[in-house]
Amino acid sequence: MVNLTIDGKQITTSKTSTIYEAAKENDIYIPVLCYAKKLLPYGACRVCLVEVEQMKGRLIPSCTTPVTEGMVVTTMSDEIKKVRKTVLEFLLVNHVVDCPVCDKGGECDLQDLTYEYEVVTSRFEGEKFDLPKDEANPFIERNMNRCVLCGKCVRVCDEVVGYGSYSFINRGFETKIATAFDRGLDCEFCGQCVSMCPVGALLPRPFKFKARPWQLKEVNSVCGYCGNGCTVTLGVKDNEVQTIRFNDETGVNDGNLCIRGRFGYSYVNSNKRLTKPLVRRDGVLKEASWDEAIQTAVQGFKDAGEQVGIISGARLTNEELFLVKNLSKALGTENLDHSGGECYKGVTEGLLETLGVRASTATFPLVEKANAILAIRSDFYETHPVFGMVVNQAIRRNEAKLSIIADKFGKLSKLPNARTLLHKPGLELNVLNALCHVIVEEGLAKTEGLNGLDELKAALKEYSAETVAELVGGDADAIKQTARELAGAENAAIMLAYGLPYTAYSKELAIAAANLALLTGIAGRQGSGLYLCGEKANSQGAIDLAILPGGKGMGAQQMLAAAGSGELKALYLVGEDPLVSYPNRSLVEKALEKSFLVVQDIFLSPSAQMADVVFPAASFAEKAGTFTNAERRIQQLHVGIKSPGEAKTDFAILQLLLKELGTSAPATPAEAFKSLAAETPGYEMVSLDMVGPQGYVWGGDNLEPELKQLVPVAGAQPLADKYQLLVGSALYHSGTLSTHAKGPNAAVAAPYIELGREDAAELQLVNDDMLKLKTVEGEIQAKVKVDRRLPKGVFFTPYHFAELELNKIYSGQPAIAVEPVKV
Amino acid sequence: MFKEFAKGLSITLKHLLPGNCTTVQYPKQKLEMSPRFRGLHRLVPTQHREKCVACYLCPTVCPAKCITVESAENEKGEKYPKVYEIDLLRCIFCGYCVEACPVEAIEMTDAYELANFKREDFNFDKERLLKS
Amino acid sequence: MSQVPQLLFKNRRPGETVFIDGYRATGGYQPLEKAFREMTPVELRELVKSSNLRGRGGAGFPTGVKWTFFPADAPGPKYLVCNCDEMEPGTYKDGELLMADPHQLVEGMIVSAYALQTDVGYIFIRYAYEKQAEYLRRAIAEAKEAGYIGKNILGSGFDFELHVHGSAGRYILGEETALLNGLEGQRPNPRLKPPFPATRGLFGQPTTVNNVETIANIPHIISGGAEWFRDLALTPEGSGTKLFGLSGHLNCTECFELPVGIRLGEVVETYGQGVWKNRKFKACLPGGASTPYLTEEHMDVALDFMSLEKVGSRFGTAGVTVFDDQTCMVAATLNLIQFFARESCGWCTPCRDGLSMVRWLLEKFETGKGSPEHLDMLKDQLQNISGNSFCALAEGAMGPVAGLLTHFEQEIIDHIEKGRCPFKS
């Protein structure tokens, strides 16, 4: 700790802080332009200059100068004021001052400072630039005439996002920010640069000319897409979400968002939303009153007796899931499941078997301090982009060693010094086993308190790094190096992302990852963690609340099979579109056709079109409640807007159903939380007041494993087929929901089949050619996207798009053997 | 006392004489307003469009909250008021909107005959304001 | 003239370049052998420290002291970088030195690397010095063949690699941290200090950056000793000799090796052979374009770091540029500022926009459109820009402006009053 005096105030602060940070902690105001909390000190704008008695004779930039013992700082004097004013005059020399039409007007740092320092006229004259605006993309508008060259966009894109779209070009007065070769911006459009820009040089295009910042009501909520649980601050006006506001004060994400979070909100305002309940009459879905719809649904359930199944989505709040569970009790059925039934549930089961817990063992911010990181599946960055940014920071700030077990390259592979353990499709388990083998073999394992070590050792015999490397087509030394790094790191993280497109061997994968976590001591050690990341906003909540089949109940796949065979009479789908997103389309189709089907959704999804009753539900922006994210953080949603038409929140709909069934239901989400907390393990001590702006992590930063059981898992053999199709998630989309949002659609509007250059050359395909993939079960076709990230013989397609009908050929296998035909 | 009485009456009588009358024969005769008079608003047109750039300062400053602006992007990519309405029934003619305007797009004319028959007629939209 | 001891220009012959044979013939590589066989790195560093050698690149920081900050004994990769990005207007000494005798730098680099225990060295050379780079590469190849570069040099167990890296050619690359960025392949912006290069420099490792002339002096210090080196200077505080690059309105504009502390008058009269065209001396930049002007009254000032600081200027790189009495100092300063404003890296506001505005003000005066308010504004900028910028570029750029305002304010006032430049008819 260091003692210093700022403006006569005695201050004690940590010795790593700068003068600015010390002042800010103590509510002493120093103006800044280029400083940003999450970026490294920069010191370019020179607005934050202060006087330090020990360094008389010149002014000191407070944002870059570390505090020293006994420092005496003055933050304002006539000289300081004059210099700051001159700096502002300099900045205004070539600034266009088009505040009336600039969307930043009202929250512009330059405007505020100009006002504060009364820079009424500039004594200087200089050239105003007339640089062309960059509107090449639908997300980010770049108007470099307004730029003050604080470099925040350059830095955030490099330091946090790890993409590096921007750089300074030219010299002197003509210096400007540009993209490579000064072309239009073409990046992954996460919009971090937009959120950091202190002026109107970078603006969100969807919000262009929509409103003034002061007209917006800000509502903090939690992003409804992935399990990362980022805080999104809705900018609401006229009962519409106009934009997502920058907020680095609340939540886990430090103000960072991905394209989905920042630009994918528009589905909320979509005019295709369901606004009235629909009931099938004479074979046609017709609008109906709520009473009629509820009565029809309940009647259908009653007719089915115990033969009812409920499949819920994982974008429901904990409170709503609680009601779903109550409903299953009220209906007297144990056929309850969520999100395809496999994937994330399988992962948690695997973890339960080995560690005795069903969730990530640590929190995201800890990863920033990790020395070694292992990401399983290259899609990690694409399913949980903001967590990917944390990994990037760990690498850049902490020189963490990153390894990726992947069947294709991805963004993570591009990070500095990242090591990709590339393997043939479907062989993650083999690589994980090989890592365990190296650790055991080289005596690096932390074996204390582990059960089943001998069995594991025996089972690992066949998985020496060399054998596995040869099988998967990788490099044995790389595997060994990764194993040593993981075992030797003080803090390490193993990350495993999961979602609907990966239904195969999910449990085994979790076990293999847990084995590795146990052998390296990562599980349960302070600062280290095994991270399981569910695909949806509340995947973890659904597991915590046990939206799972009861004792004799059926899981989702079994329910669909049973419904197809007529065994199950009624199905209730809450926020789920199995027809598009579940594997094995014919099975799903048959099930939905044969059963009495009630669908609750915000759009008339393909599944809803087959329903007998459709309930119009509400989006995340319209409801209150809590989500539990992938690090066990319970966070509150707040109501931003009213639902369109007669649409109701899932909570309200479930209340109606429960009442119709003659059961009582909690009156409000808050009340529901109280009840659910009482009966959910881990939530017992949690009350809503504890869920503050940073949420509440149940189980604490480091969740102690209840078991330390090593369980051998067998690897797989690669497919022999020449061409194999991988199914996965694309960065711009999440589930099927984002295909209704303008933002993600503007980036990727239609399904595609991605293939490597070699294959493209061999098959004589170029971008946008139509490619048909044939299998025994059927065929799909989509446009071709040629990229460099796929190995030879491997294709990739995202599962989000209904029109692809991917599940005609996808039935949950790790890789699909296909025969490509150019159309 | 009588003297004062006569004096007062003489003033009255004087004003009865032609040319000394202060009554304005409205509506036959109309007063000329002072340049600072705050009458009906007018949106200033330019050659191609309204001068207004829809910066939202007038609705923000308006104490009566009688101005409705909705901005949009025109085909040239410029910001323009898709909707600009003043509810004259709420307007208090304070002139803050004129003062706040950064581009001098709104001014107040000397029109004061604002009576009308229907409530809707007091709602001045962009077209009416441009013509006023 | 002949009595001046010649160290760096010992082998200099017009139009010739000395390579390994010629260099060895005059005692070249003997200091290196002495250092490797008889001295420890610590002794070497002590020697340099006691020689009082000050950096020849402009800032004049004592080299020995700089080396004490360097974690020479720490394990891991460390780098020695030679700054040969000589781009200051009026400074050309390093180019001359390398044209004459490139082996001096190579030897200096090896010895310095040994003293600092760095196993890799880079010579970062200005893009325009193509010939010099070629000679350096040849010299390095020769040194390698002779066993002075490579593994286990002279059986000492010390390894050293030396590379020549061509600059992309920007003035800011002369700033040591910008140079490191440039060497890493990034945009050459200066880096934030701390951390200083000695702790986190090139590729994040400890690095020392020294000027060509500084490093070339090291072998001479080894062979002659610290005391001898200190005594070469004419002033007690100074040490060694210095390459003076004469330019401007002189009869002889060449590069001379002269003792530190020589009188300005002697440099101008004896070596520059007086102001050209029989005109009178008006002013000079004593140490390159970023130093405040000296005038007639400073003729007796000793050219070394201390004495020049006392008269409000700096020794800089000892590139002496002389202006005759028919020079418009406003135009001369404008010319310099145009250079600096163009070469600003654009990072910090005072330098990027401030220098442009100073240029704008000087243009106003020069074109006769200036006013007394503009003069006040210019004076203001001295305070607003100097000392407030991120690196030393803006501060250096304001040097001539400061000199202009101290010594030639009347000239600006003449410009304002006449409404035109009084030197133009």
C-alpha cells in the first residue's frame, strides 16, 4: 500500500494503481478521454494531466503514472486548466462538430469536456477532414472525421477481442484510424469498439438516428442467448428496445459483448412475434382467446392422463422452470426434460459421477489469472465469445499457455502462442486420455485423495501420446507439452462448451475432462477450474432445478420416440423447437404429428406450426426473473418492455395452466424464487437481495468437488469415410432464436457448408456454389463457404437454420459420413 | 376639486376626437407585432428539405412537452425529422425551442390568430409548420 | 587541426571504406581481444562508467549509468540494440562513421554485448543508409569469419549474434521505444515508460538501446582507459571526442571529430572556415534540429552537455547548422517545424495537433498574416506542448521555437508590423 495526497486528501491505495485510479477510488474527479478501465494505460490524449509536487516543472499524465509514496498531487490549477483547454482546442481543430446529427451527442466525452472547460471558440484554424464514412457493414458506422484518436477501438480490438481490425495509419496531423488497407470494416462485429468510442466516430448502425441517449430508459438485464450470462443494458424508448447500451459496471462481462448480445436484440421487436394464442380448429391454427387456449391445452393434457411429456427450453428463467416442474407434478408425469435431453445434461452427469457436482467449479474472472488453459472444442469462442475474450486477456496479460483440442481451427487457435491439438472428428476422448496418460506416466499427477487411480492407469495404457497422435493425426510432442503445462501451472482452467449440436458422448467427454482436472489438481483448487458451459442462457439453471426425467420418467429423446409410437399422448414444448434443432428429424416429425402438441414460443416456429395449441410467450426483455449462467452466477432480469399483443411471459402462462389444473402457483417470480431456493441444492441460502449487480455465485468462487473419482472412458475410432460433416455452432448465432434477429442475420443470413481450400479445389467449388451432401438417411444442400480452418475431408455446417433441415441427416453422431455433390 | 374633475373629463373628451382613439378595430384592423413576438412556430425550409436535422433539442428543452420529433435517415443518409409535430394546445409560447435550436431551423412568426374548431386542428405537423 | 586526437575517424580517408585488414592494421579488434581475455563484464561496465561517456544520440545520458540499470546477470534472452536511425535534420555523423569504418561499430557491439551479457544484437539502420548497411553486413560477415561473432567467442564461452535491420524510415523510429516497436514489426509509436527497455524492451525482454557513436567509442575506451578518455575533452565535465557534423551557411560543411568542449567560435571559424559569402553569423543549431538556437553572443560557449544547458540549449547530436545574417529565422523555424509536425507519430494530442498548430502560427507570421495575438498564442504553446507530450519528439520540436522566441522575438514582431517577411523583397 502507498500513501499519497491528492488535492489535500490523504489517500492510501495499492501500489500498482495509477494516480488516476487512486483519485477515482476516492471520488476525486480527473477528466479523461483515452483512459479505459479494462485497457492498458495509454496516455495519449493528455487531458488527465495533473501536477505532482515531486515532479515540478512539467505536468504529469495521471492515467499512466503509478503512485509513489508521499506523492502530493494537485488535480486542478490555472495552469492545468489552461493546458487541458488547449488540448481540447487542438482536438477540435479538425473535429467536424456536427453534434446535432451525431448520435453520440448527449453522452460524448468530447462534448462534455468542451462544455466543462468552456471551449467556446477555437483560436486555431486547421483543415477539417472530409473522410468518407465507412458504412460497408450493417453494424458499425465509422466516421473518422469525428475521431479524437484516443486509440480505444484499436486497443480493445487487440487487447480484449483479439481480432485486431484497427490500426493507426499516416503520421502527424493526418493520423487516422483505419482497417487493413483502409478498406471497409469487415470483422466479427462484436461492437466492442463502438462501446468504447468516446465520441461519435464509431456508432451502432441499427441505432442510427433512432433516439438521443437521454431519451433512453436503461434497464439492466441478462442476455438471453448463451450461457455466459452477460449483462445487457437495454436502451428502451417507446416500448421498444432501441439499442444495447454500454455498461461496464454490472455483471461478469466488463462491458464486453458479442455480436449476438450487442446487435442480436432485434428479434424482441420483430413484427413476426406471436401476439395471440392459437388453437387448431378444423386442421388450421386459428387465433383464440387465452381462456380457450388454456382450456384446450389442459383438456388435451387431461385426456392424455399420465401420458404427457414436457420438453422445456433452457432460455426460461429459473422461476419459470420451477413452474414447469410444478406443472409436471400437477400433471402427474415424470416425463420432463430440457434442451434435447443430451448434451449439457450428459456433461453434468459425467461430472456428477467424477466430482460429485453438476456445474463449473470456478468463476470466469479466475481464468484471467490462469497460467495454462485447455479449451475442448474449437467452437468454444463461437458458443461463448465473451468468455473467449477472457481467455484472450489471460494470454495477453498473463502470458497464459492455451491449448485447444479441436477438430477444426477457430478463433482461439489464432491467439498468440496457442497450441491446437488438431484431431480427426470424434476423437476428443482419445486426446484427453492421452493427456492423462502423459501426466500419469511422467509422474506429474497430483494423486492425493483420488479414487480409482489404478483402474484409470490400466485403462490409459493404450493411450500413450504417440499412439493417440498417430490415430488422431496429431503431434505427440504437442500433447506432451500441453499435459506438462496443465500439470505444472499454478492456476489452470479446462473449458468445455456444450450445446445442442453435440449430443454424442457428452457424458464421456465430461468424465475425461474431469479425469484430467483431477489428475492435474485443477478441480477444487483455488484459482483453477473446470468450466462447463451450457449453450443457452439458463442451461445451468435447468440442471440446478432438475428439469430432468424423474425416477421412471422418459428423457427428451425417449419421449419423442414414445410419442411417435403413440405411447405418449401429449407433448408440451416450452420455448423449444425440436423440429429444427434436435437430431433425427423423422423421429421428431412423427412425434409432433402423432401427439396432442402444445407449443409455447415467441415465434411460430416449425414445431409450433404442427401444434394443436400455441401460446405466445415473452422474450428475455419482457420478463423478470433469474438466470444461472455457466459459472453458477445467479443474475436478475428486469422488465424492459411490454410484450406485444396478448403475449404473456412464460411465468404467466404457466400460472394459468397451473390454476386451470386446480393447483396453486406462486404469484410473482420473486415468490417463486423463494420457493425454488428452498428446494434447490446450492440455492438454499440465496435470497433475491443477495443477487446484486454482480449477481450471486452459488457455491462460491471455487466449488469444492464432493467426490474425487477417476473413471476410465474409452476413446473412439475415426470414421474411415473420405468426407465427414461436423455440426456445430456459428459465432453469429445462438440456437434457433437468433435467426429471427436482424443483426446476426445481417452477418450470416442463411445456412452454409464450410470446407477447406484443398477440398474446394478438389471438388471445384468456390464460395456461394450450391453443394449437396448425401447420406444414407437423406441429403441437405446449402451454399459453400471456403475457409482455411477445416482440415482436408472435413465439412462443417451450423445447426441454427430451419431451412437447412440438417437433422434429416444428423441423428446425434459425432461426425456424419457424407458424399458431396456439386449442384 | 372641480378643476381636477374638468381636467380629467377634458382628457376623455380629447380622446373622443377623431385621430386620438387607441382602440384597434380588430379584425378589420390588425396590429403589427414586435419582432420579438412569439407567435406560431415555423419550420424553416431550405431548397430541398427542412432545415431541421432532428437533433431532439427542442422536445428536450420544451417545458410543456408539446413537441414530438421522430428522426430518420433520408435517401442521402442525412438525419431528418420524419415526424415533427407541435401540439399548440399545450404550447406555452416560451420560445425555448427557438433558443435551443442549433441550426436555426425553427422560428416563431407573428401569427397569433390560432383559434380553431377541432382539437385535431391544433396539432401542427411538419407540413403545416413548414408552410406557416 | 592535426593535433586533435582522432579516435573514430582514425581510419577515415576520403572516398574509402576500411574493412577488416585495414581496421586491424591500426589496432582494430585488439580492444576486443583485451576485453575477452583480460576483463570481466563487470570490469567492462565499470570502465565505461568511469569513462564518463555520455550517449551520443542526443539525450546525452551517461552510458555507464544506463548500463547499470541493465539486468546483465539475469537469465533469459536479452538484447542490445544499436540505434542507427539517424534522421534528424542537420545530423549525419553516424552515416559518415559507418561509411569510413564500419568495423568500429561491429567491434563496439560485440564488446558491449559482452559487457551486458546479451546474446543477440540488432543494428537498426536508417532506410536511406543503404551503402552503410551493406558495409555493415560485410563487416559482420568478416567479423564472423574471424571468430569475433558466433559461438564461444575467443574461447570465452560467450555467444553473440549480430543482425542489421533496415528501418522503414520514420523520424520517430529514433525514439528508443518506438524503435523497438519498429523492430518488432509494429507501428513505431513510443511505448509507455515505465517499464523501461532495460526491464521490458524488445520482445518483452531486457534491452539496451545505444547510439552508433556511443558504441563505437567503447573499444577506444578499452584500449586507452577511462582517464585518457575523460582527458580528451576540453572541459572537466566532458569526456572524449565527438563527431561534429557541420552544415548550413558555412564555407566548409563536413564532419569532424573534435574534442568535447570545443568553443563554438572555433568550430565555426576554424573548421567551418567561416560563414559563407562573407556574410555574418546569425545563429546556429548546436546539436541538430531539435536544439534551441545559439547566437553570436554564444561564440565562446564550450560545446558540451553542461555548458550548453546553461545557456538554454542542448548538445544533442552535435550537428551544427549555421544560419547567416540574411536568413529569416521565422522561415527557418517554420521549415524545422514542418518536418517535426509531419514526423509526429500521431499518438498524443499536443504533438499531433499542437505541432501542426505551431506550424500554422509560424506560417501566419511568415506570410505576413500574423498578429500580436498570434504571438501570444505561440508563446502559450511553449508551455502547452513542451513537457506535456508522450515522448521527447514534441519537446525537441519546440526547441527551435523556444530559441526563436528567446533570441529573435523582434524578428517575429517585424513580420507582424510589416505584414510580410522582412527578408523577402
